[in-house]
Amino acid sequence: MKQFFDNLSWKLMAFMNGRNGMDTLARWSFWIGFACMAIDIFANSLILTFISWIFVGYSLFRCFSKNIATRALENAKFEALIRGPKAKAARANERYEQRKTKKFFKCQQCGQELSVPKGKGTLRVTCPRCGAQTTMKS
């Protein structure tokens, strides 16, 4: 039985050789399809079922595609599209983790997000972007 699984893994690697595999766009489309399927369990909607199968099918198409150059361009465009929201979520997560040690505020002139350590009294803060000075109580 062990030999069967060893051979199976080699055959799977040989099959996937020269194929695109799971990239970021394929993962996102798979999870969107999976989420639609989970919602469809409760909603019992034919349209939602169709949408979920389209997303999962597109994910499999991307995974098994041999046109790697085109899939790489599509994936690069998708990653450029989600780069902004991803960075915003990372900043929000970092801000949440530092909420006990730092106080966050925005510069009144340029809108740059600044931080000061908590518990240090009244501080004079200079914005690195525009040079505006603000007095802030930490």
C-alpha cells in the first residue's frame, strides 16, 4: 500500500509539471466559491449555487492551465488590485496590536497617520511629511 501512495505522489507531480498551480487568484476564487457554497446551504438559492461552481471551476481552470505566462499576468494584475486593501488591513492590524502602548492621530494639515507613546504627558509632535507641529497629550 505504501508503494501505491509513493507512486501516486510521483504521478501527481508529473501531471502538475508545466502547469500553473495554485496562485493567489486561484486561492481567492476557490475560497469565494467555497464561501458561496456555505451560504447556499442556508439560502438554498440556485443562483448562488451556480456562482459558487463558477468560482470553484475557474480556480481549477487556473490551477491546471498550461498557459503559465498569461496566468502570471492575470495574477499580477489581481495582486496589484488587492495591494491597497491588504496594506490598509495590515496597518489597521498593527495599530490594533499597539493600542495599549501608543496613541494614534492624524496630522491636521496633510492627514499623515502619526503616533506617540502613551503616558508621556504633553508632547510636541512634528509631522515628517509636511513639517507641521502639533501639541498632543499622550
